[in-house]
Amino acid sequence: MSVLQAYSSLSSSSPRATISHTLQLISGAPPIDPPSCKALIQLIIDDLQAVIIDGSPSRLIRDDALSALSAVKGLGKIPHGAQVLASVPNLKCLMMLAIKLETAPDASNEALKCVANTLLLSEPARTRLLSQEIDGGNICVDLLQKSATPENTFLSSRILFLCTASPQQSASFIESIVETKHTHFPGNGTILDVIAFKLDDLIASMKVGTKMSRDAMTDLLKLTFNLLVHYPKLAPSELQSPGIVCSPVDQKVMGDFWNSRLDGILPPLVRAFQTIPLSSPNPLTSPLTHIIHSLITIPVDASSRAVWFGGTCPHSHSTTPQPSPPESTTSSPTGSAHDNQSTPKEPKARHIERAISSVISAGRRSFCCSPRSDSPSAADCASRAYELLDMTLAHFLPGDIDPDDSAVRDLCKIDGDTSLDEILCPLVLLITRFCLGDDDAKTRIRQWLVPENLDRTHPLEKRADLLGRCLRLLASVYHSRLKDAMGEMLYAMCDSNASSLAGYFGYGNVAGFLYHKGVVSAPPVSAASGAPPTTASGLPINPITGTVEHPSETVDMTDEEKEHEAEKLFVLFDRLEKTGALPPSQNPYRKAFQEGKMG
């Protein structure tokens, strides 16, 4: 007998043990054919609707809700099963069950898991859930506000994250939840106040290792990111720089527009950025990466300086931040069927890549110096970001290893099927925004990376520290996005000035980056660039290498030796010309013959 036949044969008078056993069989059954799967899901949903919502006779009783919803969840993990659950009546039933079963938290959560799985597998279901007939989005906002455990927070956040992934489908809902105030919500009564409260709550839960706290924070931050990215495009918002050209809504780049309704989210995000327990040996893992994704959407300006950088005094520069050992943490299993399934990642990756492109195209913009703020605040985000960059690069690029070494790519795969581009670009972009948005942060970061007493007796690009790793990445072939982002970070750090960049790091190390900026030869060194012409001990710095310039030694050669060296150079240039590597017009020997300088 099939599981469909077994369930269909049950009635309200069947023994409770038989009903319980049948539901367990359904939960543990192998995949069944699509028609039977669809029919069985609908039968169970109809029975739950009858007994829990309508109060009418059914095969099931209220105590069967958890087992029945677990069976529905299992059947709905496959696309044709999700199609049944994605109908308006069934989505409405599941949301009502989540509310009606609040006194039985496990069963209520199972109903929400069914909804979350369905939204993941069926995009049309996301629009239907937000429809006026179901009003599932606002129900989940209330559930998020009332959530008492990380699992409650996780499920509400997951559903809201999926519903807000596309601004085209959820524009009015996003505007509504950001702008609507509720008297029973904390703070100003908006969704952002609820998120802020839950973030602080989850940080405390993570520190004591509460189950699912990391997963809950991750999905809460995904929801936060959606709101921060989409809302400024939907509502009238301010341009963040006069140099930005207005563009159609679908082309607006993340971070170029901001709406003051979102201001309240920065303090809790900064607290999370500063205090979240770090994983080891790679600190850039979820949910910290999602915190960074949200932070790079928020303006760095004079009005928010105290929140971003705490009590740091402009033009007062501390010593280089020393990375603190990360706390070893492990992610708790979520225990839900949809936890290991992929979630919509492309929109976020696309937004971040476009933001990096925006920074690249706007690299020459200058920002005014931020005034001093006496407002007390916690730690300095510039220092924290610098430490994270140092720790992460030290893990993936140990010693003086070449970034293009295959061992680096293998190490990235151990941490997940990813790349240095994906891992590090958002953090590098955040530091770049600090440099572009605040003069004091820019100066401090530069002094940490290239202090006045930097040892310049050895090649900078061969150093086994953060400076050496940053410079080696500028020559990377495999990590092209990170190479560009790193170049923009160093460029912003040097006042977006080519002469300053070459002066601090040596033209040879940044020539490739400057070439793509349109600077095809070494820029002139000037005092106005701010780059040091000498070391702290007064030794001259070679503008090409960035290292101490040693006096050239005279090499004594006989006429025969000079002629032999000239012949070798002639052969070399001739070979380069024949292979096409050197245009004839650039061959110095050919030019000398044509100009009659060689007899």
C-alpha cells in the first residue's frame, strides 16, 4: 500500500497510534511520484485547515499538527511539492497555522519552515505571500518582533529576506515596513528598530553559544541588506556626492543614495561588527561577512563619524592595530529542512560588484575633512577593519607566498567553494569607503600600513606582512576583482593622487594599476603629494622601488666588454621586434640607425 493510500484510508475514528505511525511513514518515505505527492500534500493541508482553523471534523487532531507539518515539509522540499504549497489558499493556511499554533512552538515553526522552503523553490509564491489576501509579510514582521528564540528569529527573517529579494516584486512592501510605525514595537516603532533590538540580542546569544544564534543573525542581516539596498532606490533619497550622475532606478549603485529613515540601523551594525565572536583561522565568515555587506551600503560622513570611529580624535594617530586572536566558534546545526539549500545569492554579489565598480570610477573624488566629534562611542571601525584585513590575508597568503600560487586557491576551497575575490572584496571596499569619506580615518589607515619608520631596505612587495601582501595582490592574475579593489583602496588611502601613490609604494609596484587609470609613465614626485622623499633616518627613497636608494657603483669595463654587452642588447631587441613584443618604432637600435647615431 502506498503512503497516499495509507493516509487516504484513515478517518477521524482511526486509532491515534495508526494515524501517528502513518504520518511517520510519510516523513521517512522515499520520494514518491509527482501526482501522489501533490494529492497527499493537499489532503494533509485540508485536514490541518479543518481541525486547527475551521474547527471541523478531520482525520487529525490538534496534537497531530507537528507530525503532519513535518510530513508536509518533507514532501514540499521538491519542486512539484512546493507548487502545491505555493497556491494562495495553501500559503494562507500555513501562515494561519503558524499563528494558531503559537502555544505549540515546534508545530508553529514547522509551518514557517514549510513557507520558507516554498518561497525558496517558487518565486511566484513570494509575491503571493505579500498579497493583501494573505498579508504574510506583515504577519512575519509581527512574528519577528515577538520572536523569543533564535529559531523564531531565523524563520521570520528567512521568509522576509526571500520576500524582499526583488524590489520589483516587493517595492510597496519594503516602503511600507520601513516607514510604518507600530506602537508595540521598540524605539521609533519601525522594522529597523526591531532589527536593531534583535541584533543586540543575538550577539549576546552567540557569545554564550545558543543554538541557531549564528544562523538567525545571518538571515536577519540578509533582510537588513535587502532593505538598505532597495529602499533608497524606491523612496526619494539624497545623492551622497555631487559627482554622482543620477541614473534610472535599476542602475543606481549601492551606496550612492541614502535615506535618513535608515540612519538608526548603523549603531547596532557597528556594535555587531565590533563585538561578534570571530571564527578561526579565517575570521571572514558568516555572519560577519553579512555585517560588512550591510555596512558598505551606509554613508561615511561627518554626521555619522562618531558612530563609525568612536572617540578617535582627527589628526591624532594611534599605533598600528594588533590583531587579537579570534574566538573559535562553530555554527550550530539549524535543524530545519531548508538550511542546507542555496538561497538567492546573485543579487547581493551583483550589488557588491557594482559598488566596487562605482568606487573605481569615482576614485578621483575628494571628500572634505570630517569635523571633530566629542560624542562618546565604542571602538573604531577603521581599526577593526584593518585588523580583519591583516588577519584574513595572513591566513590565505602566509609568509611571502605569491597570491596566484595554487595553494592559495586550494585553501579557499577548504573554506568553501569560493575565492579570495568573494571573501575579501567587501572588506576592502569598506576600508576604501572609510578613506574616501573621512580624512582622519584615511590618514590613520595609511600610517598603519606605511608608517614613517617603515623598513625600506628590502623590496616592499616581498615583505611577509600586510603591506607586502597588498602589493603582491596588485600583480595577481587569478584574483582580478580583488586586485582592482586593492588598488582602489591604496589609491584612496593616498588622497586619490597618482604621485602620492607612487611615492608611498614605489611606481614599479603600482604601475599596472595606474596604467588603467590613464597614467602611463611615472608621475612626477612633488612635495605636495605628501609622500616621503626620504626615510625617517634621512636616506633617499627610490621612486621606482619605494626602497632606500643606494648610490650607483661605477662598473669598469673594457671596450671589448662594452661591445659584447651592446651586441647582446642588439640581439635581444631584434628578437623582441621579430616576435611582435616590441613595435619597430620602439626599438632603440633601429631608431639610432635611422637617426644616424650609429656608424
